[in-house]
Amino acid sequence: MINIILDPIMIYGIGPVPEMGVEGAAYATVIGQVASAVLLFIFHVKLNKEFEHGIKYMKPDSKIIREIYAIGLPAIIAQALMSIMVYVMNLILKFSPSAQTAYGLFYKVQQFVLFLAFELRDAITPIIAYAYGMYSKKRILDGIKYGLLYTMILMIAGVAITEIFPNFFAALFNAGESRMYFIGAMRIISVSFIFAGINVAYQGIHQALDGGIESLVISLLRQFVIILPLAGIFSIFVRNGQAGISLIWWAFPITEFIACMVGYVFLKKIRKDKVDSLS
């Protein structure tokens, strides 16, 4: 929320804040991350009464650290891929500054919608992991079933809002000369939200069931392996005048759909290997 609020203020210079452009977006991101880290630390110390917070409890345990990073490292790489994807997409769209701007603005809208899936994933993962730890097949399957169902409901709502009110978002982010590109991107890319939300949920489910590698593969497909080559190929047709800029936006729904199919295959395999044998 801090990032979203500060972005237009620091990018375009609203009120006493000077116009900083891309530099302003960077400041907004860093301030948002620092603020969330500080809040998390305060909430942990003040509200997590179940934990002791003394120095003596901070002694590193190599076994626990390895277990954490077996799941955490793929998640760290997946998070880094988001920045790489945005950077490369901006290089692909370099031939059209208006399209670049439109994608940058829409990325904020996209993240706002997908944050719903991210936060639900952060609820799905510990619930399923807890059920997995107690060897409860029913709880695991219920967690998967309702986690995916609730995610789909939220993503359908996200698609409806972005498809019905694109002009509102264009005005909110002051799209200016990039308005038509922005609205075009929103109408096409938002179709992918349902598949993207399911993919995010799949990642949480795999992490809960010791499937860190499967989670990483889904991230690689979504944010690197498929999306970037596909967008690059589509951009060639656009630059040659054989297609409109909207062709590049279609790379997103195509990518999310393919990754969703792969995630489904992974889910069937991990269920067969780790869940079906439980009581």
C-alpha cells in the first residue's frame, strides 16, 4: 500500500515532492519494503507471545537452517525473477516508450491484484504444512481444495474489476499519452490473472509439501523461460509492422496458462508421492 501510494507522488511530483521519474519509483519501492520490515519486526516482538525473543534463542542451528533454505532458496530465486522479468520486458518494449510506460503502470495494477493471491498463498502454505506434519490426508486435501477455490474467486473478482474499470485505473495512475496502451494492456493481461493466481497457489502448496523445486520451476516458467522469449518473438512482428502492440500483451495469458498446466501435473505427482499414502 505504501508503494502504491508513493509511486504517483514520487514519480510525477505531487505536492511538495519533486518529480523524480524512475528514481521516484525506486525510492517508493525501497521505502515500502523498509516500512513493511519494521512493521513485521514490531508485530513479531509485540504480538507473537508464543515465542521467546531473548538473545539466547538466536543461536544458529545448521540443521534448521538447511531445512529452511531447502524451501526458502527457491522462493528467494522466484522473488528475484520478478525484477528480472520487469527489466527484460522493458528492454523488449524499448522501441515504444509509450508501451514501456503502459507496462510499468499496469505492473502496479497487476501486483495489486496478485497480492490477493500472494497473501492467500501465505495462509495456504502453513495450513497444508501443518496438516502434512500431522499426516492428515483429509486436512491436506481440504487445504488444497479450498485454497485453490478461494484463490480463483479472488482472481475472478480481480479480472472483473480491471476489465470493467480500466479508465479508472488509467486516471488513477495518470497514464497520459500512454492511456490507450495502458488500457489495451489491462484488457488483455488481466485475462491471465485467474491462471496466475492458481500458479501462485500451486507454489504455496508445493512449498508446504516439501516441493521447493517444483515451486521454483513454476516461477521460472512464469517469469523467465516462457514469457521473455515469447514476448521477444512477438515484439519482432510488432516492430516489423505485422502486428499491433497488443500481440506482446498476449504473451502473459499464454505463459500463465502453460505454467498452470505444468503446475497441475506437478500437483498430481506430489499428491501421489506424498499425500495418497497418508491416513
